[in-house]
Amino acid sequence: MTRLTSEDDFLALLDRHFPRAHPGVILGRGDDAAVVACPDRLCLTKDLFIEDVHFRRAYFSPADVGYKALAVNLSDVAAMGGRPAGFLLGLVCPEGTDREYWDAAMAAMAALAARFDLPLVGGDLVRGDKIGISVTVWGAAGPSGRFLTRGSAAAGDVLFVVGALGLARVGLSVLEKDGPDAAGSWPAAVAAHLRPEPRVAEGLVLAGLPGVAACMDVSDGLARDLPRFLPPGCGADIFFAPAGLPPEVTAHAAGHGRPPEKAAMFGGEDYALLAAAPPAVWPEVRRALPAARAVGVVTPKPGFTLNGQPFDARGFDHFG
């Protein structure tokens, strides 16, 4: 185990993993502020990733921590139909966290950033009681020139998702119970929780379809996020067939005497894309994104049903 002995030591570690030069960066890390080349519009997002709130070292490897801290922010840009263009990084480092831990965490973060040609332009570093990572990502519009937003669906629109619902929550449950050994029995669920895939390519495709009305990423579970997604005065009829849910969601629900459709509704950290399109546009969506699955329809009155039965739309809330 090797200790990081100074801020300069830590900054040198970052320089080994993140290049300073990038076509979109005019002045990079090392000055009081970075200077970046910007289009006329940007989307920006920030997420915190805090030890014992968002992850536990008992079953998150250092690489998992570095990867997911960036991935959840990229998911927000993906939901806007944007192309990630750069990021800032804030780190809270507890005393005694060794160089090897941060080296592995930053290597995984850098590998994910490289996939999206994403430069790290600066940030901040401080000592604290627990590991904390703050990431700010900005993105540019894709070829369509537009960003997708919430609240612009209309009654009658098809609600659809790209990605799995409920799988990451199963991963959290089994990791809390069995630790890293859970991956042997629940590989897809554990991977969904530790290493969510930012659906940037899919978001760009959706932004390029003029009939797609709205999009967001599902991070707090569909039950919590659906009211945030819909315009005022609208509701939704949601339908799930067990055969259409991930097998590990169905199996875990059966083992706990819970309907699998409710497990999918009240999950969390899915980082799937939820979007809406008029029925006439839905076939075009399916051709462009075969993985898209219809999960319901927007209704003209408030209220929600799940497979024909009313339900109270609640999900994860940090303050609940």
C-alpha cells in the first residue's frame, strides 16, 4: 500500500490517466480555470457519488466507483439527446486511502471517458471523512441540433424505455446481502448496479427522430420518475408482462413473493431512457432502436395504473 503524500502527488496521478490536450480544450488543467471551445448551446449536469450513500466499499471495487461516478452523469447527457463534450471532477479523499485505490478508480473513469472522447479539464481536491466524487459533465447537441426534454409528451403518446427496469435494484439487494459473491448467481443484476451503461448512442438516435416528444433517464425508479416526466394534468397507463422483464428481476421477485412488475416499477438506478412518441411515430422508433420497448401510454387525466390497477406513484427519495 502506497500513500498519496500531497496534492501534487494526486494531481500527478490524474495526469497519468487523463490527457491534458484535446481539440475541444483551449486551456486545460493547471490554471485557475479552463478555457473550452463551446457551441452556442450546451447541456450541463452534475451528480454526487458519496461513500455509504451511493456506494459501499464492501462490494464496490475502486474501478466500479470510478466508472459509475462518471457513468451516471453521462446518462443525463444521453437523456437530453446530447453528445458529452467535457467534464470537471471534484474528489474528497479520506486519510489512509492508498494510491492503489485511487489509481484503479481513475483508470476506470479514464477508460470510460476515452470511450466518449471526453476531456477532463479541471476540478478540485480536498480531504474528508469519506470518499466523495462530484462530476460535472457538459454536452453538445448531436446532428439533429436539438436537446430532448421532459414535460413535452402528449395524451395518447406511447411511453417506451431503452434499457432494463428493476435490474439494478435487484443488484443492490443481492450485493447488500451477499457482497461481491452475489455476481455468481446474479451476474446481470450486479453488473447493472455496478457498471450501468450510458446510453449516449441511443439518446442521439432519439434526438434525431422528429416525432420523439420527450426523454429522461430513469434513476430513481419508474414510479418516482414518471410524474417528473409527464406534463401537468397528464397520467399514464403502464403495462408490464413478466415475459418482457429481465429474467433476474422475475426470479428475484418470485423468491421474495413480490409481483415482478412492481419490482420493475419501484426499482432505482436503472439509467434506462424513458421517452414518448405519438403512435404513428412508434414504428419508426422501433426500426431505429429495436431494443426500445413500449411500457404504456400517456393519458389525458392525472393518475396512474399498472396493468389496469391504480397505483400510487412513489419511488426512491433521498429525503423520504
